[in-house]
Amino acid sequence: AAQRICRELRWNGLDFKLGNYVALLDGNVIAVADDPKNVLRALRSIDPDPSRGMVLEVAAPVTDVIR
């Protein structure tokens, strides 16, 4: 889900913009905001277990170049 959100700026009918922060839990978008603290707070209010869920910043993919 995270890779697709960053690559296509869409997921399950939701649109995202570069710079958004997205909280994901079990493949579902829990919250979207411009501040990572807000989405983390929303995620932890639903599931307080720090080993579950993730927060990602919507950003353009970076290509690694190895020479």
C-alpha cells in the first residue's frame, strides 16, 4: 500500500499529494495530514501497539544508483 500511494498518489479511491503523511494499519488508511504527529496520534488512538501500523510521508520515489 505504501509503495503504491507514493508511486500513484492514489489508494482505494483516496487521493494524496506529495508532502502528506499517511497512517496505515492492516492495509487501511487511518489518517492523512500535513503533520506526522497528528497521523501518529490517530494511529495510536486506534492501536496503541508500536509494532503495528506505520506512518509514511508521500514522496517521489528515489532511484538508487550504484556504480
